[in-house]
Amino acid sequence: MTSDAAQKLLADVCATLARAGFDVASAGEDGSCGLRVRRETDSVMVGWVPASELDPSGREDAEFEGIRAALRSALLAILTQAGHGVQVDRASGEVRVRLLA
């Protein structure tokens, strides 16, 4: 994938998610929470960092796998319907988005 194609894919994924009502944070923002989208060499990765408000007790060991699973399902459906090739990255749990050939 060329750099231009990767940049276009990133912009399209961000615009698609914004139209679906998601607030997208930059993956480069330190300490930012929320939906994060970043470009890789041949794809775009979409992940989620929970806000502290979701864990009122402030536990460091809080798990958010139920929320992550629901979010992954929504991301897969939205991005597939928008015409993207998507899959869950097993190592990170993030959604990988590629251009369909």
C-alpha cells in the first residue's frame, strides 16, 4: 500500500467513524482516552482506551473486556458496511482495517 493510499484509508476510517457518532482521538495524544485510530504500513488500526470515569473506584486492575467486545462488534459492522476489509488483531484486540482489492 502506498503512503497516499494509507493516508486516504486513515482519513476514510476516521470520517466513517465520525459519521457513526464516534469521537476519534489521535493515537499520538499522550494520555488520551477513547477511540484511537492509527496508521500502519499496510492497514489502519482502531482501538479503545477507557476513560477513568468508567472505573469510579479507581482500580488499576479494572478489566473492560465486555465493553471492548461490544465495541469491536460495532466497529466490525460499521467498517464492513462502509466497504472495508476488517479483522480483529489477535495480539492487540484492536480492529485492523484494510482496503478491499
